[in-house]
Amino acid sequence: MFVQSDSEAVASSSCRYGMSIALVLIITSSEETTLVGKLDSTLFVEQQALTLRANRQQVLAGNIANADTPHYQARDFDFAAALKNAVTGRGEGRLHLTTTSARHFQGSAEADAVRLMYRQASQASADGNTVDMDVERTQFAENAIHYEAGMSFLSGKVKTLLAALQP
């Protein structure tokens, strides 16, 4: 997300769980769009990956919370496929709005970025619940580690950009 004010542009990559990284640049108005566009493209993949990791963490937490709910079906999504679709722009994240008049603004709305799938049960349950707590805990911990690694990588990238901009 980029916010401009007079001769100062603020680039902020924020993630869920209260973590955010901010980069403040003092630039002239003619350089604003070029520099901001480059920063946006530089941090785009990392932002998409962290957003998807946060979404997956919520799905996995939902599975764990419903471990004792009868007939609950554990859900998950393919992170690699979702990231590939989000980065290439082929994701399901955009809904194009239909206009009924030539004077209407064109627009789009956000939809769910990922397609949730049901997880196959490794062991049958008497109540029809497909949540395997060992699998869910493992996936939850692995996803949390990847999320933290992504935050560290993004933080390092921002520090590198700041060092490059120092006079």
C-alpha cells in the first residue's frame, strides 16, 4: 500500500498479527510514480506470500478449533498454486463489476483469494470429523515458521533498500 503526501511518499507493507514494515522516502513529484512503482513491484511477491500465509494460518486454526465438532470437514489450500495465481494475476481475487450505463465507473471488487479444498481423512472417525490433530498441528507450526521466515526476508529487503537510499 502506498500513500503520498506532498513531497513525501510512504511505502508500507503490512501483514496480519500487527506486524508492519514502513519505508519513508523523500522524493520529488516527478520521481514519485517511478520510484513508488518500482518499490511496489519489488515487494509485491513477498506481500502476496505473507498474505496467503496469514490466510492459511486462519484456515488451519479453524480446523484445530473444530476438532471436536461432529461432521466437520478439515479444509486447506495449496499454497504454491495460490501464490503462483496471485503473482501472475490469475487468482480468483478479482470480481469485475458490470455497468448498466456508460456513465458508470469501471471497477472491481475483492473476492476470496484462495480456493479452499477438503482434506482427505487419514483415519475414519466415528462422528464424521476429518480433523487429524497431529496433521493440523504440524501444518500450523510449519506455516508459522514460513511466515516468520518471510517476515525476516522482507525486513532484510527493506533494510537493503534503505541502505541503498542513504546519501
